[in-house]
Amino acid sequence: MGSATRRWFYLLGCIMLINLVNADFEFQKGVLASVSPGITEDIDLQCWNACSLTLIDLKELKIEHNVDAFWNFMLFLQKSQRPGHYTVFLNIAQDFWDMYIDCLLSRSHGMGRRQVTPSKYSFP
């Protein structure tokens, strides 16, 4: 039974090595550093832009007030060798992600599009 178990481990090891050799590591190198084809199709640009500009205001960042400047700043923080910069990057990225998801949920559930309509019935 020991040799059968060993064969399974060898087989699993070989399968893992083959998968590693054939893996596409472009995506793992960093979503911000290199946007893979197909990712940009799934982004809601209205939420993306609104959240980016809102974070510039909320964090009082000393950069131009546009989306490209914000993401260039985020790339700088992500790739910086200083540990403090990466910590700031993680905090801002988490805040962005929370805001972006809230925006997507509100848009998909129609919370931002609801209008108050006059009621047919008047209640005292």
C-alpha cells in the first residue's frame, strides 16, 4: 500500500508541474500593472470613474483631479520599494473596492434610478 500511495503523490506532483509550466502568469503579475484582455469589458466605467474621483477628494490626494492621474499614483504606490507606500496602496485599494462594489450593487438593483411617484391614495 505504501508504493501505491507514493505513485499517487508522484502523479499529482507531475500534474502540478505540468500545470505550472503551462500556466499564464500575466494575470498574476498584478491586475493594476498589466490589464489582461477581457477584464476591461467587465468594468462599469461610470462606477470606476466616480469612485476614483471620489477617493481623490476623500483622501485629499495632491494629484490632478482625473482618473488617469489617480491610477498612475496607485501604480506608483504599488511598485514602490518603500513599505509605507505599499500600505497606503492597500488602504486606498480596499476603500476603492468597497466603494466600487457598493456602486455596482446600487446600479444593478436600481437604487440610484428610483423615483418617487405620487400615490393614488392619500393617507392621513
